[in-house]
Amino acid sequence: MAESVEKSSTFMVRNRAWSSETTITDMNVDSLSQCATFLNLQEVSNMAMTCNLFKKVAYSDPIWHRLYREHWHREIPAAVSQKLGARDAYLARHKSVNQFEFSDPIGFDTFTASKPVDHLIIDNNTIIFAHGPWLRITNINTPFLTKGSTVMLNGHTERITCMRLFSANETPLFQRESQSDDDDEKFILTSSKDRSIRLWWKGSCYKTFRGHSGTVSALSDELLGDGVGNILASGGDDGTVRLWSLEAGVKSGQHALKATLCGHDKTVKLMSLANCVGMTSVPGLPVHMKCHETMLLIASVAELDGHRGPVNLLHMDQYKVVTAGRKDAGVNVWEANTGIQTNSLLCEYGDQGENAAPNGCSALAVSKTRIVTASYGHGYGLMRFRDFYQAFSPMFEPNQRFD
């Protein structure tokens, strides 16, 4: 009996000891901030949404001073840190580099063949561009961001009219072949005046799709499918939209054609995957189109300050709008929310003189803090790459912009 009471007392003591152990909510902000030293930006953001205590920790200055150093390899300027606080200083810097608000980006120039570059894509450390019937892929050397090797892909017999880049994981076509390779490997789709669509994979033409009776002028910006992208949409001079199967085992050419949609009277020039149906019209020629849920965003040719002629090249993201025209010597950058101009970037090589006719911007591609532009004139083509991520010389006075 005594032994039973002793065991019961021991259990109660141990139970009380266990219940009084320190939990994570008993730690102060400084201790938790120290524990968060190894968290990345996404993990810090997730932490802030957990509870009020963790939000206070996630917003603390030590965490954002560390993130600032890791991303930009320098300390937050003391005046900026005191005025804004470390977190707001980080966010202001992040916004500024994404809006190209600096005059000292890192980059390089490269001359291209004596044909205009018609299409550009930038993806991580790869630049893909098309001029005439040729497709070229240029690597960007890191960490110094210099021009690397270039590979040319041949196949089309006439000018490439549209170019898209998709992840190999988006379609079942490459599932077996990409399992042991880079998870982020991409494949390229191009359309041409030669009435064909070509799928490029690992440096060669993997498939060719034929069926349009005229120039294939547009490709969908996303793949169609229920959870898996196995359908490509294309539009052409024949006024039709055609759907092509990207299923593994389906042969090239007309065998891959799933459906032909008729209804347009003229050339289909722009395509975007939508979650709704309908019809509308806009004044002027559309130069860009994007669908978001049930909204359709259309940008038509317009005259903007700072351009010599119509704007027919356009990029839009949450931070900026980048515009250019074929009569312009450069591109203009505008804040997405306010429309205030943040920069103007020359596409040409050197100063052509005040009265000289500009070469014109023939293509542009933007990815976060990076931009690639192409121009052509005077017997040569020029492609310019710029990265603003490590830029620090502001375009504006310190009292006007964050520096």
C-alpha cells in the first residue's frame, strides 16, 4: 500500500514538472529572433502569419538586417534604417530594384546577325531569341553576368512569328525523360510563316505540328488541360484556332490535331488562356493581352509621352510597366500603381546624334530585375542585357526616392 502511494506521488511530481516545462511561447522576442537566424524570406513570411507573437518576431530588425545583407551584400544605410526601420527598408529596396530605379545595372551588349531580333525570352540565366527562321540560345555566365556560349537551332524555313517557353513538368510528354534531369528544365515552342509549329527539347527539334493553311501567327501563353498541360492552342492567318495534343505517344503533324475552331474573319495575332467566354473590341490594334481569372486585360496601341511613335512592345507585372516602340531609341519604365516614369533605357549602341533616325527597339523581355532589349539598324543588330538587382546608384535624388 505504501509502495502504491509512493508511486502515485512520484507520478504527480513528474506530471507537475512536465507541465511546467518551458514552451516556445514562453521565449522572449530576442530569443526567438535568434532562433529565426536560419530562416529564409519565405519562411519568415510564413512565420509572420502564424500568430501575433511570431509576427512580432518576424518583423523585428535583426531578421531584416540579415536578409538585406544576404540579398545585397551590404548593410542598410543608417539613415534609411532609422527612418523606415529594417523591414520597410528591405521592402523599399526590393521594390526599387524591381522598378529599375537605378542608373548602374550590371550587364553586357552583344551584336547579332544582320536581321532584326523578332522575339526574346529571358529565363534564369538563359536568353532565347529568334531572328528570321533561326532560334538562338545564349547562356549568361554567373556570378559576373557576362555573355556565355550561344547555340543555334535550325528547322524553320521562314520567319518565326511567336515563341513560348514551358516547364517540362507542365506536360506528360517529357515525364519519363525529365525525371532524372533538372526539375526546372524547359522546352520551347515556336510558330512560323512556314505554316508549322516546332517543339524544341534539349537542343533539337522534338516534334513538328502542321495543319494551318497559312502563317501560324500566335501560340497560347499557357497549356490547356485538367491539371496537366497536354493541349497547345495556336492561331493563324487562316482565322482559325487549332488545338494540338502534347500527349506522349501521339505522332507529329496532323495526327496531333485535336480540334479546329473557326469564327475569326482575320488573322489571330494574340492568344491567352481564359476561364470565361465572350467577345469584346478595343480602339486601336491590341499589342498585349492577358487573362486573370474572369478578367481580360488588353493593351492597345497608344501614344505615350517619351515615345516617338506607337507603343507596340509591352511588359506588365506587379511592380512596373515597360513600353517601347519600333521608332524609339529605347524603352521606358513606369510604376505600375502610379504611372510615374522610373527610368528610360537606351536600346541602341552609343549616341546616334540628335537628328539621327533611331534604330528602334525590335523586341524586349523582362524577368523580375532583368531586362533584355534588341534593336536593329545601320547594318547590324544589338542585344542588351541589364540586371538591376545589385544596382545602387539611384536615378532620383535621395529625398525623392529610396536609395
